[in-house]
Amino acid sequence: MESDDSNSEQDLENGAQSDSDNELEVKKMFDDSDLDDDEFNTETEFEKQARIQDDQDEEDLELAQTELLTNIQEREQLVLPDAQDEDEDDLASQKQDVAVVHHRISEIIRVLSNFKDLRDPERSRSEYVDQLLKDIAFYYGYNKFLTETLFHLFPLSEIIEFFEANEVPRPVVIRANTLKTRRRELAQALINRGVNLEPIGKWSKVGIQIFDSPVPIGATPEYLAGHYMLQAASSFLPVMSLAPQEGERVLDMCAAPGGKTTYLAALMKNTGCLFANDVNKDRMKALVGNIHRLGIRNCVISHNDGREFPSVIGGFDRILLDAPCSGTGVISKDASVKQNKSAEDFQFLTHTQKELILAAIDSIDANSATGGYLVYSTCSITVEENEQVVNYALKKRSNVKLVPTGLEFGKEGFTSFRGQSFHPTLNLTKRYYPHTHNMDGFYVAKFKKISNTFKVVEKETREVVENTQPSKKRKVEDVTFDDEEDAKIIQKGKNPPFIYNNHPNLTCITSNIN
């Protein structure tokens, strides 16, 4: 009996325990306060991954908004480096973050564009400009002198565009040799070889731009046969401006390696007499080779210093002077220009350019029935090598005047620059920039000689020319120089390297002029 009671009690306890477990299970089933989400979740694996990704995106968005607010605050409060960090060596010695420097360049330009509202009251405009110059020099790899020289040529909105354009190669361009073929025929022949090309533009009837080629564009049968010349688009311009006529007597004073010379011959249709002169004997090999390859038959090649004209020969109808220059227009081809050009180099070059332009003017026959023109050009964009040289020629030779270049596009030359005033007709000259015209930087000026005599304002002996040409003493009474200044220039500029008549494939550096 006791056993039955004991069993009955055990059954009651087991039943109570079972009921308790059931209640707990039901409670757990409907009370989700203590449940883990995974036990309750019926979503698929795809939905689970999507939910996780949504959560992550929401978190990233919050972080981005926080960072944006931080950047806005920093942008509104651009802080220039302290004065103690502005030593020249600091910028180079510190391993700065290039991205930080680039951002600071953009911010300084933004501040300078609205200086009144965005400036730091404790900082002057000159401090912002000085920091911008240092950052540009660091970021793009220029020396301090050249950075400042180029900086002042452009408005703020174009400065970075110009420096960026110098980091990108210019398009490959060829010129159809009309003495042997027509542009349409040449284009079709190259297209048949798989070359991707198009006409360079409406301004040229012979230029073709090459985008890509399965074969070297300088080794095709058409190239070897002289049907075209590899030539930068900018070097078309001085030849087009000179516009030689059939039967004329023409001089290319600095001719090597022959791109402009052979274009002149093509425009003259192999008639008249074309003199191709160059001072560098080594470069004349390329000149001779190109003249033969392109079938030029009206050309006489000479090896003289251009400053010796017209004592060598004169009486030309037209002269092209593509003067030796610093190469600041072709930095995309020769990045060494960024570092190896100094104020002394520019002084030497401008002195040489002034001598050459006077010699060229004196070599032209003003009585020519069809000509009497001189085109002066450089592959540089600096005012010192362009407007200053042209203005100098107008002062020293009253028998010449500037005339329109005849070129359809290009920016006008400066008539004033940083306090300097030039002859008002310098607005007839043309400037070309990499960032605006997608071609090498170039300058073109066209003169018309109106008389073979001119009035001398000051009469002095040109001792400087005698000093630079010891083998041939000459006394020229009609040219004036500042002897004291020029003596310093010659002493500082003995044997500096400079670029002499650039070409897309043959960029030659010479160390002296003999």
C-alpha cells in the first residue's frame, strides 16, 4: 500500500515536472525577450547576407558623413605651414604626402580666387602665393626659378591645367609630303596597314594625327619612301605663317633636323632656292638625310653661325628663324628642362636670340617683289625669349614692322607683362599652349621689312659680337648693346646646354656655338 502511494506521488511529481517543462517551453516559444535571434529567425542565407550588407552600408555612410563634416571644417580653415617650416630645404627634406600637397594646391587656388572672403586674416596674399609656388615645385618637380617664371604667365584658373598638360605626351602627328603624295592617299595607305588616324584639324591640309599603329610609324614603307615626315603640330605654324611662294629665295636660318625646311620646299613646289643653314654639324646629318628622303631638289645646305649673316649671303625674300630656346614649350618631351634651366641660361639664350633676329632682319631684301618677310618663332613660352626679343628688334630696326601671322587660331602676344610695356603691335603675334591647343608650347611673330635702310638711335661698336666671334672680327655700327651687362652674361653663360630647334623624334642638346 505504501508502495502504491509512493508510486502515485512519484507520478504526480513527474507530471508536475512535465507540466512545468511544457510551460517553460511555451513561455520560451512566445516570450522573445530571452530568445536569441538565430533561434527565432526563419530568413534565408541570402536574406541574412543582404541584411548584414545593409548594416555595413549604413555604418559606412555614417562614417563618410562624419569625415565630410571634418573635411568641410578643415577646408573652411586652411592652415598654411608655419614660417619656421618655410625654408627651401624643408619641403624637399620632409617626406610629405603627395596627396596632401596636391589638396593644398587646390585649396590655395580656391582661396586666392576669392581672397577677400576665404583668406586667413593673419596671412597676406604673398604668403599664400609663396606656399603655392613651393607646393607646385615639389609636386611637379620644377626648380624654384622656372616655377615662378611659368606661374606668372597664366591666370589662376589655368595654372594647374598648364602644369598637368606638361605631364601628358602630345599627340603623334605626321605631315604629308605633297611633293610625293596627297594626304588622302597617304591616310588610306596607312589605314590599310592598321593605323588609327584622323586629320589634325581644319587649320592644316597636310597634318595627320596618329592614335595607334601596329607598326612603328617611323619605319613604314611610306615613311622610308619620303611620303611623310614625323613632325610636331606646332612646328607647322611658323612655316604656314611665312607662306613662301614659288620661285623665291628663302633662308631657314636654324634648319636641323629638317621638318620645317622640307615643309618650306613643299610649299615652294621645289622651285626657287631654299637655303638650309645650321650651326651644329652633327645635327646636319639628320637634315641632309631628311632632305634626300623627301625628294627636295631646290635646297642648298650651309653650316654657319646664323649671326654671321648677311656677311655670308643676303638678299633673301623670306627668312624663317626658329631660334634656339629654353624648351619650356616642350617639357612633355624633355622633362629635364624642369630642373636644368636657370636665370643664367635665359640670359645667355635671349642674348643669342637678339643677335640672330637682327642678323635675320639685315639679311632680308625689302625691295623683294613678293616677300620681305621674317618669321621669328621659338618652342618656348617665356616672355623673355619671345615678346622681349621681338620688342628689342622693333627698337633696334626701325625699318621693320609686325604684321598679322595669318594663323587662324592662337592667343595674342603680350603687350604688357608684370610692369613691362611692349610695342602695341605685339598683339599681332601668336602664343600656343599645351593645355589650350593640345600641342607644344610655341610662339610666332611675323615681320615685314619696309626699307633696306634704317635710322640708328645710338651709334656704338658692337664689341660683344667681336668677343663671341674671335675668328672673325667685325665692326657693326648699327647695333647697340649694354656692354657691361652683356659681358656678365657671356661670362656666366659660357657653354650652357640649350635646345636647338626641337623635333618630335630628334631632340638634340648642344653645349656651345662655334
